[in-house]
Amino acid sequence: MKKLLFLFGFSCFAFGSEFLEKLQHDSPVWAEGRIQNIDSYYNGFASFFVNWQSNGYFAWLAAGAIIAVVLAFVGHYAIVGPKTFSHHHGKVYAFNAIERLVHLLAAVAWVILVPTGLIIMFGDEFGGGFFVRLCKNLHGLATIIFAISLIPMFLFWFVRMLPATYDIKWMFMVGGYLSKNKQPIPAGKFNAGQKAWFWVATVGGFFMILTGASMFYLDYNISSLREIMGMSQIEILRLSAIIHNILGAACAVFLLVHIYMAVFAIKGSIHSIITGYKEEEEVYILHHYWYQELVRKGQIQKSTFENQYKNLA
């Protein structure tokens, strides 16, 4: 028994020594990087990062933005109310099965990423420990799910998400969502708000993955990256944290807006990403230029709603 314990202890010591030696020679954070990073303790992003991180400004920026958006939703729903469209007319095929599956993967990922990200930001308030570590691990797993959906989602909708001149009109009208009246809105298959969320979710999400990986792996040794950016490893980590936190707050806001519009602001709108079909009146009103495109291409017949609402030029 003593021999076994001695063998076990010696193995742990040998492994530990090997691990420490690896750190001392390979780590740009814990080895020689500790000396190189001294110059950047008070330079570059140090003062901004330390100030915002230590005072919890990043966390409260995200929390404040989310609270403000939720209050805006409550006010909108109480004052303007949701838009309702007829479910007794034709339906327009909008999303195929693969698009819906990719969207589902992205949706599941974001629904996990946002709350777990907030919990990580407020880790001290939650007392750290098992719960926060669990959220950190879930955050990492959800990142993998989102990464899988990112490329196909971008390829499927990239062209449709490019800006158009009528998007400016949509923004001035706020998509007609501040009015109780229904009138055709200048929008294609995706409106300006959906386009904005797409670019935040894809391009912003890509940088979220990169900066998240940078913080997760911490002491990865890519000297060429440090040379190109002209930064020490600790500066790259600080910049990663700053970008990740600010983008995270923006993504949380856009996600909540996306959910509110699909579930509450437009009755039944969420079914289009489940079944693939949008209601004919909803397409005619909220995606009028897409309706006109479908008619021109002969993919749908002229709608009876042309007799009820005006047709945009």
C-alpha cells in the first residue's frame, strides 16, 4: 500500500513539474509574458478595462440596456398593441426546412448565450461556485452550436440582408410599429430591423466567438498575432474582453427585440419560422416589396388585399 501511495505521489509530482515547466517556457501570460506585460499594466487598454471591469460597468451596461428595452416593450404593447393579420387567406412560403433548422440551432444557442453571459458578468453577485461554472460551461457549449449555424445562416440570407434604399424609409417609419393603422411598409423579405439583427448576429457573433475563444484559452501562444496587432498577450486579452462585453450587450438587446417582434408585436409571426409559411396579409403589409417581387416572378397570384390597401410604387 505504501509503495502504491509513493508511486501515486511521485506521478503527481512528476506531472506537476512537467506542467509547471510547460507554463514557465510556453505560456505568454504566466512565463516570460509576466515580465513583458509589466509595461502594459498602466498603458493601452489597461486603465479603461480595469476601471470598467472592477466597477462592474460592463455588467450594468448590459443589464441597463436590457431593462430599458423590456420597459419599452411593455409601453409599446400597452399603448400601441400588437398587429394582427388575417389567418383566413392564402399563405406565402418563406423558409425551407434547412433554413428553419439552421435558425433553430442559432435560436437555441442565443437563448442560452445571453442569460449565461449575464450570469458570468454578475458572477460575484451569484457567489461564484458551481452555478457560475455551470453557466460558463453552458456558454461554451452554446458557442459551438452557434458556430455550427453561423456559416450556413450567413450564406442563406447574405444577399437578402444587403441594405436597400427603401430601408431608410422603413427606419424613418420605424416599420409602422408605432401606429395602430395597417398600411403597406417599404420592406423586402427582410426589413431594416431584421437586417440590422442579422449583421449584429453574424459579423458581431463571429467576433464574439473569436474574443470568447481568446479569453477561454487565455495563454494560447500565437506570436504572429501579437506581432501583427503590436500588442502583448495581456493587451489582446483586455481588448477581447472589452469587445466581447460591449458586443454582448448589443446582441442581448437585439435578441430581445427579435423575440418581442416575433412573439408579441406581430401576432402569429413566429409560426413562419416553424412552418415555413407567412400569412398573405402580413406579407402584403410588412414585406410589400417582397410581395411585389413574388407577383412579378409569378410565384404567387395578386392578393385580394390590393383592393383593401394601396400598392406602393
